[in-house]
Amino acid sequence: MLKEDAPAEVLRCLDLAGLNHRPVLLSTNSDIGLDGAPLRHWLIVAQDRLSIVREPETTELSLAIALTLPLPELQEFRVTAGVGSGVLQAQREGVWIDLLRFSNALHERFHKLAVKLEQLRSTGTLTIHPEEEVDHRRCPACGLRLSSVGETCPRCLPRGAILQRVWELIKPQARGAYLLTALTVVGVLAELVPPKLQQYLVDGVLAKPAGGGPAAEFMQSLLLVVLALAGSRVLLSVVAAAKGRLAVR
């Protein structure tokens, strides 16, 4: 939101510093400090002054004025993007000053804020329309940030209705679906057979020392492994053929 209700402690801090903040034209907060640490900062904009109040890191400390600037001395406002965060900046005497750092979750808010600050600086007036208070990249129901405007919120999806609809679509083909599921499970299990047989072949058959047993026993073990491998491949072929026939029915 571009105009949040600032806590009474924030306004009291401005009063104690002798800074005029009435009427409050814009008020919002960021979620991180300029150094990237998670710490809330409040931006309070009056007709002729911009002030930033830093909330304390611990309960033993008090709020402090992080920065205050007269609006007539500022030439331009902008938002710069960084890795994981962005920065709201103001130009003063040709030098860009970092005002607030914010996480990417608040990018749309501060982009609008920079536009409004520029409007206030250039025209002396400020108008906030109700639709500008809405973050279109957040779900209006739960507030989850979406990856794009208009995306369906994954948290608010009616999962029960979706599952019911899926069941209604599958129900006429329930028998084939169950059989296809069973064939898939059999196919996965058959895929696990060759690695285990190869392990047995290496560790249990070929690893035996020369002369460690009769040649007939060695050949029998080797033949069993080969036959089992061939059987697993045949089973996989049968499963694949059956799944193909079920899929085209």
C-alpha cells in the first residue's frame, strides 16, 4: 500500500525530532535495511519533506530517524533493481542517494511509490487512486505473491473440486485406469531387476577367486543371471505392449 497507517511511535519520533509530517501524503514501509538486514523502515512523506524512520533491532532500543530530506532539494526519484532486492533512490545536487532497500516481493509497491514521489516533486500535488493501492501480483484472497499478473493462485485452488472433476473424467475408464496403474507399477519393479542382478553377478559370481568352486556351479549361476535378465526384458516388453493397447482403446 502507498498510504499505510504509520504506527503512533513513528509519528511520535518525528514529533520529537521537530519534523513536520502533517498531513501525511504517503506512508509505507520496507522490509529490509540498506545493508540487507531484515529491519523495517518507514517512509513518511509530507508536503515539503521526506523522512525515513528505522525501527529498533531490539526492544531495548527506540526508533530513530534514519534520513530526512526537503522535497524541494530533490531533482528526481527512481527505483533500481538488484539481486534479491531493489533500492528507492533520490537525486540531490546531481548525486543519487539511497533512501530505502526492499525485497523483490515489494517491487511493484516501490515502483508506484517512485512515480508518486516524482509527481509530488514536479507538480506539488498527489493523487492516489483506489486501484493503485492494489498489488496485482498478489492474490487478492490470501496475499501470496504470484510470478505474473493474472496467474492463478496455487494456494487458493479448489483442490477438492479439481479432484472431483478428475474423478468424473476418469470414472468411465476406471477399469482401464486401474489396470494401467498396475502395469506401470509392474514395469517400475521390472526396471529394478537388472541392476540387482548385475550387482549379484559382480559381487557374488565373478568375484569368486579362481578355483574357488566347481566350474559347473559357476556356469549354472551365470546362466541363471542371464536368464533372469532376459526374463526382465521380456516382461518389460509385454508391459509396454499392454500399456500401448490400453492407451489407444
